[in-house]
Amino acid sequence: MVTSQLTYNVHKDNIRSTTEMKRQNQSSVVEFILLGFSHFPELQEKLFGVFLIIYLVTLIGNAIIIVIISLEQSLHVPMYLFLLNLSVVDVSFSTVVMPEVLVVLSTEKTSITFAGCFAQMYFLLLFGGTECFLLGAMAYDRFAAICHPLSYPMVMNKMVFVKLVMFSWISGVIVATLQATWVFSFPFCGPSEINHLFCETPPVLELVCADTFLFEIYAFTGTILIIMVPFLLILLSYVRILFAILKMPSTTGRQKAFSTCASHLTSVALFYGTASMTYLQPKSGYSPETKKLMSLAYTLLTPLLNPLIYSLRNSEMKRALMKIWRRKVDLHTFF
């Protein structure tokens, strides 16, 4: 009896000490280290300058769009108000990611706190999810305008526009809240080095010391719903748009419409394609460098290209820009 009691006590002490060690290990990881391209220091120096220029051009391009559409009353229609929201998302998206990327590229190892990593992942998911739904809403808007021009004012009235925009932003908030909170509810026992440029879900998930099977099922299902479903709807919308364009009598009109559709689809394919490859397989067999490049494709290039693709090539945007510029010149001349 005494022996069994001693055995029980020893077993109980072992369990307690093991639990305490686990808690200590979990609490010992108070920050993460972002490695970036630290294995290629010469590459990091070159990329820093390139990414800094891209970031500044992205901010300027999207800021111009936001200012033009905000100031010009004639552009306060659904098509351009969607563009305004997209530019706000792109500026926010870049600002969440790029300053941290530039810091990582300028040092060998960059530390980021638990709270900082959570915040970056949260807003990355929020703006990324919002952009997915906004691109879908914009494709529907173009479909309604081109395929149903007579009923367009009723199909895309102010209430429908507001609902689509609110749905896009609220969906982004829900996605970010669910996924970021779930990821950071897992224990992190070490190591604390994230082989990435910023706190994205797949590389952070690799540091979790727990079973993530349920989360991976959720991530796969969520990616299908959030990325692939809007992407398929966009493709279907543009298929209908292309059929409508083919029926246009004017050759010039068809060429302009084809050029616009090709540009839009290029941007959509870049964003959705790289994002789905990143999030459909959180623990995929891609090399770390390949994962970094795929992440940069939709976090860096898409916000840069969107102003060129969606707005700055648009004749009405150019006219509005010239009108605002003349107004400013006349004001300076008057004073």
C-alpha cells in the first residue's frame, strides 16, 4: 500500500513537473525572429532599394486615386467608389507589410513581439480578405454596366453599392478575427525563428507545437470560400462581359474593352493565384524562398499594379486629374 502510494505520488509529481516545464517553454517564447533573406545578405541589400521604391510608388499612386475620386463629384458613382475603397485597402495592405519587410531586409535578424506579430497577421488577413470580396464586387459592377446598361442604375443603386462595400469589409474583419485568434491560441514552445519576411499564417503555423489538423481543414475550406469562390464569380462575369463585347459594332470599342478586361484579369489572377497557392496548403512542400516570393507577389505587386490597371489608364480619371490640377493652378494665379 505504501509502495503504491509512493508510486502514485512520484507519478503525480512527474506530471506536475512536465506541465510546468511545458508552461515555461510556452511562456519563454515572448517574441519571434523574422529571418527574411538573411541567408543571402547581398540579395537583401539590393531588394531593400527596390522594395522601398515600389512602396513609395504604391503609396503615391493609390493616394492620387483617393484624392481624385474624393474631390471630383462626377466620379461619385459605384465604379469609381469601388476603386476608392480598393485603393484604401491597397494602401493599408502595403503599410501593414512593407515597413516591416524593409526593416527585415536592412538587418540580419529582426525581432517582433507576440502582440506585434498577431496585429500584423490580423490586419494582413483583414485587408487581404476585404480585397478578395471587393474585386468580386467590382467584377459584378462591370458585368451589370456592360451586359445590362439600361437597367444598370436600378441593379447597382446606392443601397446595393453600400451593402456590397459593407459586406466586403465585414467579411475581412470576420476572417481576420477567426484565423488570427485561432493561430495565436496554439502553444509556441520554440524555436521562435520565422523563416519569412512578415507574420503570415503558414510560416507562423510551422512553429506551433500542437496538433493543427482542424485548423488546416478550416484554412483549406476558408481559402476555397474566400478566395476561389469570388475568383470563379469574377471569371464568370468576365466571360459574360467578353461575349457582350464581341457583339459591339465598333472595332475601337471592342479593342478598348478587351484591353480593360485583360488588364483586370491579369491583376485578379496575380492576386488570387498567389494567395491561393500560399493559403491552400499551409504546410506545403514549397521551399521557404518560393513561399516568400509568392507572398510578395500579392502583398507587393498587386497594390502597385492596381492604380495603373484600374484607374490611371482610365480617360475619365485623367480628365478629373487635369481638372483638379487646373483648379489648383487658377487658385494660385488668383492669389
